[in-house]
Amino acid sequence: MQVTELIVRRQKALWQDRMRSYRVYVDGVEVAQVANGAEVQVAIAPGEHVVQLKIDWCRSKSLNVNVRPGESLTLECGPNSTPLLALVFITLLHGQYLWLRQSETAVPAGS
């Protein structure tokens, strides 16, 4: 059986959210938490999925991904705001507080 996995890599932050984990949701279900500067691997079914990150009431935009059988898909994430703009992001732009994007390369799972 081919392993299909989603890898979420969190950019290391010196200040923002450094002591707290982001919750990783796939198709609306929390599947993992990723700490500052860490990565998590989650086994998922092949096909189309919606991935989103959350911390408290703040979140990333939803990201639609398509994972092929046996593929390892890597996503990268981090905070959008800077220390000076944090108040604006947690009040007015809470739906864009985190960024989430697909990494440029996909590799076979288990590599």
C-alpha cells in the first residue's frame, strides 16, 4: 500500500506565537498541531482536501490541495503580521493572521 502524507512545516519565529502551536485542520477536522520551527506529518487519503491552520480565533485562508497516491505533499506556514501590526491582524484581519502555502516540490512519501 502506498503511503500518502501531508507535511506541514512551520517557519521559526523569534517573537510571534513562538510558545504556541498552530492547529492543523484537514477537511474541517483537527489532525495535528505544529510548534514553532517544527514540522508534522499526517497520513491522509489521496485526493482533494481543504487545509487550514488556526490559533485561537485567528486562522489562515483555506488551501485546496490535491494529493496523489504515494505522494508526500509539503505545506509551509507562519504568521502574516509583524509585532507592530499584530493588533490589526488579531482584530480586523483574523482570517489572514497566518499564511499557508504549498511548497514548490512534491516528493514520494517516505523519502
